[in-house]
Amino acid sequence: MSMNAQPSFTSVDPVDIRSSGFQRFVIRLSERLDLDIPREDYAQLATLGGCSAYISAPRRKEPRLVLQR
């Protein structure tokens, strides 16, 4: 039996983006993908399709400030 992730999958229980479990999920996702995820984007990660779209979206890396001595 093969199980495929369907972007249109609807969870029986809606994800509470304020829950500590969801917060941990976002932190681990951010660490694993080396991706900064601002709080205002958390709602986009509340569904499987939203996560897929968010992760797949092209991002512009902000240049890091390098101080020279």
C-alpha cells in the first residue's frame, strides 16, 4: 500500500498555529531547511499543501553583513 501526500488533504482537526507543538514544528523546519520563517508566515504552514508551497517557493537570500577589522 502506497501513501502519497496530497496537497488538498484536509485534516479533521484544524492546526492551532499558536500551539507549542506547531511552534516546535516550525522551529525544526526552519533549522532543517536553513530557512528563516517569520511569524506572519506561520498560517501558510498550517496545511500540508501550504507547507509544500511555502517550502517550494523561491526565496531571495538577504545578504549577511560582514564586518571587517
